[in-house]
Amino acid sequence: MRFTSPSRRALGLAAASAIGMSTALLGVTGVASAAGPVLLAGQTLTSDEATSFTVGDGVCGINWQVYGAGGGTASDETVGQPGGVVITTTDATAGDVYDLYAGERGGNATESAGGAGGSGYVNEEGAVVFQGEDGLEDDPDEPTVYSGGGGGGSVVVDAQGVFIGAAGGDGGAVEATDWGYGGGYTYSATTDVDSSRVGDQYVGSITAQGVSCTPGAPYLNYVDPGDGEATVNFVAPYDDNGVDVTGYEVTTDDGDSWSALTTTGEDGRLSGTITGLTNETTYTVAVRAVGGTGGAVKGDASQSQTVTPYRPLAAPTNVVVTTTTSRVTISWTAPAGQVKGYDVGISYGQSGDQGCAITDPSVTTCTFFTRAGSDFEVGVRAIDMQDRPGLYASQTGITVPGPATPASVPTKDDGDIVGPAGPISKITAGQKITLEGTGYAPNSTVELLVYSSPVSLGTVVTDENGSFSVEVTVPANLANGTHHLVATGVDPSGNVRNLVIAVTVSGGQAVLATTGFDAVPVAVGGGLVLLAGAGLLVGARRRSNA
């Protein structure tokens, strides 16, 4: 067979790659025809059974075996070459149509003539030829040996042209004979095929097997070790490819075997516990979705993680939690066993923060600052000598109070409320402004107010340095004249801290209004949380030892 042909024959492989998707490669009708059967998942169709087929519902891929036909035998019994082979799997979509053109074997030579070239696909422009060439004589003047005909190539055509091609084999010939060249070239639209692979058969044929759609891979977040068990936490597949997911399976041996996993969760965030594991043994864990009857359709596996079950330290006892403004204190009694330290945390619902990371096992109390809010959970767990966490002890329904609102303009502490460009002296009613301040306890709640009568502009949570920067909206009904902006919270010692600046308001009401105490909606800016009367969730952040 040739991979590069003379001008009177098919385009070479390089040229075919260049025009593989052009109209020059379309079949006789210009597009793949819609005649023929429907290919279903698990079904196999051959070129002997159909010359065209349509991809059915539930099929997302096709396993292909495409064999070009072999060349004929020369008059001196020299055997022709087998055809090329393409074995690959391609993606498919329901409704796709493929035409199948199986090449014919080249004819055998006689004592007086070369073998006929095997028939094969030729597009209507004649630019793509998979037909084999006729065999020729070794010497036109005094012929003694005639070569076999070249085999016809086998071709799969889709709506864009030649999708897969397997070249025909060259006809048999002695060295001096101008043999019949096999038709076409070995070509696949995919990039993961070994197009140089040669088949061991001489009959041109095409086989297509429908591959069932399968759910995509879940995302494995983390695996928590336990005592003879492990809990997997993962996110459901982003794309189920139209498959009704009925459950999940888990592997603990990197995919060698799978078993059913009972899961709980909502909104695609799921977890399940693997039992029957051996402590201090490392397992490689992954999960996959299943669907179909009895879970017969297996989805793609998630990425894997390793986990080593162990017997954790017992939970601390006598847990007591107390709170003051933006501050939590927790104390406990140490569990039995060798304790290296403690991990204290607070949960706001779907997010949380670390409160303290204690490395001295004799310390059994922790105080840390946090945002104001209610229905929090505060807990502690011991860390063993291998840095592995023990069981968790906690209290729920914890309320952390925010700063008290001064009835009148408070005494100013050191520092000022400023804007991004520096001091603020004038503001316009109804406008948005950015307020910044420092010197507060880290991760604590600060309330922004405007006086004469206090009007809340909302609350903000400081960063790990005790600073804030947030955009607020000046009330549109604020009276013109002199007012005070106040930021009230607590400092790193837990004492009340007030930043106060006097500003001149314009664009508001001409007469000072009795405002009372109101909460003004405030936009969130700079990644900080701001909402009057409630705490918003933010992502967990690590903290230094308390």
C-alpha cells in the first residue's frame, strides 16, 4: 500500500489530513445518507449487514475495526500484502449518520495478465480514491510475471467526509514488476490511533459497536479516616450524559474492584461511609456513578485519594462555651491517650473557621475572635502523636453578640475612618462611598453608623489583621449639614473601639430629620461580608494559635 501516491491516484496522508474536513472529501451524495439501521448501545453492525447506519439514543461512542482489503497474488504465486487496519473508539451523538464502504480484495494475476484492482470508495470529484490499481507485467516487451491487483481501501464517511480510512494492500509481485498498488491511505479523524498497524486479513470489512453513554466522573473532595472505616465526600458528576444516575460505587483498591456505596446529602454534595477496613492499612479510594438496570451502566471514576483508617482519640469532655462581643471562649477536659495538641473550630453552617491550633497538650482552653451571629457550632478535638485528629466534641446553637450601638456619638479612639484616597470630610446623600478602618480584633464584626440619631449602614467582618474596607450607601434622606460616621467594634484586647469622623452632608434633606434607628442595605465589597442584622457565610480561613 502507498501512504503517498502519484498524482493520478489518491491524495497522500498529509494532504488528506489537510483537507480531511473539507467538501472535497464528501461522499458520492455529498453527505452521509440516513438510510440503514439504528446502532444501539452494545449492538454491533458490520459492512456485510449495512452500508449505512444512524447512531441511536443512549450511544455516546463507537468502537471501530476498519480493515482494508489485501492485494492479489502474482502469476508466480507471490502473495499480495494485507490491507491496513484502524482500531479505535470515537465519540458519537444520537442522530449521527455513517456510511460504510468496505474495499474489495485485489484480483489474482494470470499467466497472461495482471490482477484487477479491488474496488473501493471514490468521492464524486475523484480527489479521494480508495480503489486498488490493476497489476502489471514485469517487462512490457517480454513479460514473464504479472503482479496481483491492489486491494481496495475501506472507508467510513460521516457528514464532513472521510472519517476513518484503512488502505488496501499492494498486489503481489517480484521485485522487477510494477505491482498493483493498494487503494487509499490509512487515516482516522481521531489522534489516538496507530495508523501504521497492519492487519492479518485480506477481506475488506468494517465493524461498528455502539458504546453506551455513561455518567461523567464525580469530584472527590476528601476522604476522612475513621476506626475501621472511611467517609468519602464528593460532588455528583457535572454531566450525566443523559443517564439516569441511580447510585454510586466505591473502590478501595484503585479500581480493581467496586462495591455499592450508600450516600446521603443534597444539592449534589454527597458523602458515604466505607466499612470493614483494617486500621493502619492504606487504601486508594475513588467513586463513580452508576445507572441503568441494576446499575449496569458504569460512569467514569473520580480522581483517587489515599486514606489510612485508625483508631482516633476519644472526644474531649466537659466542653463549656461562653461568648462576649465577637469573641468565643471554649474549655474542656482532655481525653485519655497520648495527646499532641488540640484543634478548635467554629461552624457557621456550610462554612467555618479554625479558632485555635494548640500545640501544648496541657492547654485546655481557647479564646478567639469571630463574626457576630447565631446558631453557630463550636467544638474541639484532640490531635494524636501522628498529627491525626480525634473525635469531635461540640456545642451547638451558640450566639456570638455583635457590638452595641451607642445611643449618641461616642468618644473617638485613636485612628480615623478613611476612604481609599485618605481622609473623608464631605459626602453626598444617596451616594456610595468606601470606608476603611484599622485597629480592631481580627475576624470580628464592626458596625458602621451615621449620626445625629444613629442610622446603621450595616456590618462588616474584619480581616486577619483587624482591618476593613467596604462600600456603603449614604442614606438618601439624610439631612444636609454636619454628621458623624462611626465604626464601632472591639480591639485585639476585647475592649470597645470606636472610630469617629465628622463629615458635611449635601444633596439630602434641607431640615434635619428624626431618623430613629434603621438598617440600610449595603453592598458587599473587597471580599468582606456586610449585612445589617445577619451574618453572611464566607469561606473558611486558617488562624494563628490563640
